[in-house]
Amino acid sequence: MGEEKKFYLTQEGLERIKKEYQELAKIRNLKTKEEVPATWHSQDLNPEYLSYREDLNLLEVRLAELENVLKNAKLIEIPSKGQRGIINLGATVVVEVEGQADEFKIVGSLEANPSLGRISNDSPVGRALLGHQIGDEVMVSSPIRTVYKIKKIKYLSS
């Protein structure tokens, strides 16, 4: 059996996942305690019952996904002082691209949101920048070839 995929999360992201799991578990418990609609309505399957089963199945699937994430979550930690000059997960990076400055934070894929300046470590840019330091020029081909000159690296909590 292969190794489980790790889900890299900030503390904030981990708390959000835990909260969603708890809320969905409460909803599931309430749904299973309420009266289940009758299976049959005359000679046809009862649409209320079908809807109830579909809702419950969707809840179970999402809860299983969240359980897997929580079981395989790895908290993104701030590196030691000596390692903070190297881009790693959790780094906020300022780069220069074609004369323009751009800033983003490198996070795990579950928390990535490019419109909020959060890119995944699995994205072409995130993957290419990992392990580099200030002054490095990194070429990324996605879908066009772009050179990112690293200007600043900082690590903040969350």
C-alpha cells in the first residue's frame, strides 16, 4: 500500500478544517436522529427518502475527506533562523517579474488561492521557487517561460 498524501496546512487552515468537520458531524448526528422518511410512497420510491439518502451520502463523503485530511495533516512550521533565507512552505516571497513586483505566500494545495496571493507548493511557480534564496533567478514554464527574480523572503505566523 502506498504512502498517504500529506496535506500541508497553516495553523489557521487546520483550525478551519477541524471546525468544518465538527459542524458536519453535528449535522449528520441530527439527521440520523430525526425520523427517516418512508422508503415507499405508494408503489414508487419516496422522493423525500431519496433526497434524505442523497444528503446523508454527501455528508458521509465530505466527512471521510476531512478525516483523511486531518489524519494526514502536517502543520507548516516557521524554519529556524538559519533557514529563513531559503524559500519553503509558509514563506511570503516578493519576486520581480518583467520589472513588476509580485508577492505571494507559498502554502499547501488545500489553502491555495491565487486571487488572495496564496499559491500552492504543487503549482509550477511554487514548486520552482522552493529551495531558492534572495537574488536567485528562477525560470518557470507555465504555460509561457517566465523568469522570477527573488527579492525578499519572510516568514510570518499563520
